[in-house]
Amino acid sequence: MVELTLYTPEMTWETLSFFPGSAEVKILRTEQGGARTLLVRLPPGGEISPHSHLGVVQHYVLEGEYETEGEMFGAGTYRLLPKHADVGTISTETGAVILMIYDPVAS
């Protein structure tokens, strides 16, 4: 692994295309085996459709709040989603920015 330093305010938000929903992403890290680190921004009224993960995924809410499966997750909240987790719709009324960290998936 090589050292990587990014200044995220200078990065451009891109349309999120690798899972369904209305959100934007800044890709901070992508590695073999599916490991990656993302900033995901949901606009007010935005949502990510139900999906599942092959590996462990971590969420840390940096700004705003989102709701999924009847629970609200606000700024400062950390979630650890286990392997093969089914994720319900993630929605927000006011908008949210989430740091998402994906562990690699063994082949």
C-alpha cells in the first residue's frame, strides 16, 4: 500500500452509480478485493435503494441525518454492517454526508 493524501474540498462530487439511488460520491480509496473508502452525499429528499453487501461496511455520519428501517442516524453516529447485510432504503429529509468504508471481500 502506498501513502495517499487527499484534500476532499477540492474533489468533485460525482453521481453515485455503483448502487441504486439518488446520491453523489467522492471516492477516496479503491483497492483490490472491493476495499474502498467513500464520502457519500445525499441531497435533501435523497435516498439509496435497498441493497446488500458482500463484506463488512462501516458508516460514519459526518453531516445531517438519515433514516433506515425505522431508525434515525444523525451526525456523529457510527454503524458497522456485517458481511452479507441486507440494507433497507436509506433516506433523508434534510440531506446527509456519510463516510463509508468497505472492507475487502475474500475471493
